[in-house]
Amino acid sequence: MEGFQKISQTQYLSIHDCSASDSQSHRALLQGSDAPVPKVKAVNKRLTVRQTLLPNVAIICAEAPQLGALRMTALELPLTLAGRASESSTIALDQGAAQPIPANVPFLATVRRGADIRFPAGSVILVAAPDRTPGAGAAAAGGSALSTTPDASVELLITQAQYIVGRELPPALARACEAGLLALLSVAREDELGGQPGGDHLFRDILADIAANCRQQDYGVAQVAQRYKLNVRTLQKMFQKHGTTLREHITAARLKYAGAALLDPANAAKKVSDIAFEAGFNDIATFNRLFRRTFGRAPSAFRTEANQAAAGVARAEEADVSQTG
């Protein structure tokens, strides 16, 4: 870790920064060379770093007056890392070779141990979160991955992160923002999974089928196998290649629906139990346990905090209008 200075640390992520000397070896990395990463010496003019660290999401924005570097280290689980650099940069995943990041192109990466981002004068914004989805550890064991394929969910994620980074958010608003960022990361992860070389058209079709039909309480492995004329063992192996199971994926899709439904003002009069049953769960105790494990709080608290945050934003907008008027 020589040459890098720790900025901060959460339970899931350690962040280090370093301004780099204007060396030929460092420039070679930015030009896409796979030469060994040199030791980077700190200089007096360090990076300017703004950050907002939430319990399950970290947002970091760094600006460098000259060649700079930022290091992210996974501490507990594999990380999903999304970001965008204002200039052509490089990223090295898990001590691997540096890979190019085109200027102003959002990227999405799976990180097992850590990532080194190196960039010239300019800025980089990063969103990192531990991957707590079922089977995440097994999936990451297969190797790190980087995607710069255009993705609307990653674009929206970065746009939202830019408005949040560096701000001190009230607790209720912070939780609401975190829920939105995690939802976008979840969608981006699913899109990436369906586009991996191991994920063929049949696998993507099944993922779409799950999203469309997971709310049916009798929907499960047997129904999917029958619908696609596969035996159960073949279906299970298909999902095991991606470090998860079909049952886990169905549960995750139901939880995603329930979380969105709880935030929808149109459902304000509905009981939590009604939404749970609509999402495909047939046992409220199981739903509450799984929801808390996924979102970090009970469904009722999740809804209340989001409503309070929305009310606070509305009051702030009204105050702005009255002042300008």
C-alpha cells in the first residue's frame, strides 16, 4: 500500500488515494500498457475527494490536478463498482492488468479484492456496494469483470450519485437515497449477468420470465422447467454457473417488486401484508425476515422512512418556490 493514503473505511470498503508523479511508466498505464504497475509517489498537491458513505453504498468523487490514482479494497464481500471518468483512464481489477476506460463512458465492474483506478487531470466518480445477493461469493470466485457496454441503469445511477456525493444527508433521506441506488445497481447486475458469455439467450429469456411471473405464488422451479421443457437438474446447473439458484433469483425478484410497491404513493393505503402477498410471498414472517436481510430494515420502517424523506423534499421545494416568488 506504499504511496497510497487511506481516506476512509466502512465495514465493506477501504478507500485510498494518491496523486502520482508525472512519470513515463504512469503515462504508459493510461495509454493501455500492461506493464507492471509502478510504485506511485505522493506529491504535495493531493487529490480533491468528496464522498458520501452510506451503510451499504459508497459514493466517491475525486479530482486531480495531474495524474492521479484511487484504490478501492473489498473488505467483506465482492463489490459491485460503477463509475465514470472525465478523461480516458485505466482500471486494474484484483491486481490484474490495467484495462482502458473511455472518457465519459459509464462502466460496471465486479471486484473480488480490489481495484486501482488511474486517471489524468480531471475527475472520476465511483459508486461501490457490497454484493449481498445470494451466491455472490461463488460468482465472484470465477473472476473479476469489467463492462463498458451502454446501460441505462448505470447512466441513471451515476447521474443520481452526482447529486448526492459530498452531501450530509438527514438519516431518513440517506436511507431513501441508498434504497434507490441499490435498486439501480441490482438492475445493472442483472443486465450484466444476462450479457455474460456464459449467459445465452435461453438464460436471458428465463430471467425475463422470472421478472414477469414471480408474483404468482405457485411460480417456482417446476413451473419454469415445464415452461421451457427442461429437466430440473439442467435448470439448476444453468443458474449454478452464475453462482446462484433459480429459487434465490425468484425470491430476489419478489423482494425487488415489494420494495418498489412500498415506495409507490398509490399503495399508501395498502397493508404491508397485502403487498407481500401481491409480490408472491405466502408467509408474512418469511417475507419480513428476507426483506430485513435485503434492505436492512423492516418493511414498515422502510416505507415510513421513505415517506418522511419525500415529505421533507416536498417542503424544501415549496420553501424554494416561496422564496423565489
